Amino acid sequence: MDYGHLIEEKIKQSMKKGDFDNLPGKGKPLSKDEFAHLPPELRNSYRILKNANMLPEEMILKKEMVEIEDLLAEVTDPQLSAHYKKEWKEKKLRFDMMMEKRKLNQSGAFKQYQSKIDRRFGF
């Protein structure tokens, strides 16, 4: 069945009643899609993750690396510092392997957002 006609009628009725007159953002341009530069097959996945307050695994690793760097800046014990440096190197290696596997580092979107991502995580 074609519901297009029914939908159009409902929209016209709502417009006549003024249901669309006081919508937030009326008359303003739509906001740009923050995921527009991602490949189409990843966009919905990233939206779902964002709406669920989840980060992709590579961003979790980046965040953990920043936290370790903050700890390293405060640590005075050489043994503890060596432990954190080793942990950071392991996470960095895992991150690099993940990026290579996903080929995100070759993606135009990744290149465009790399500096923003690094700034956000304190690099």
C-alpha cells in the first residue's frame, strides 16, 4: 500500500492547525552532520555509540593513554614511572595496530579529525 498520500494529508492538516509554527530552530539552518565525513557504513554505528555515551575502542585507548601521560607527569618514583611507560607503550602499540587494521589512518575523515581528536585528548 502507498501511505504517501495519507502522510501528506496528515502533514497538511497539521500545518493548517499550526502544529509546526513554534518548533525550536524554526527559520534557522539545520545543523551540520558531525559524522558527514565518515564512510556511510560507519555513520549510524558512531551515532548509536554517541547516543549511548559510548566511545569506539580506539578512542578509549587514546583516553587511557592520556590518563597514563598525566600520571607520568606526576610520578616521582622511577620504578612506578617505568611501569607506566611500559603500559603506555603497550596501549600505543595496540592503538597503532587497530588503526592499521581498520585503515582509519588512511581515511580522509580520520585525517581531517586527527588534530581535533588529539587536542580533545590533550595531545
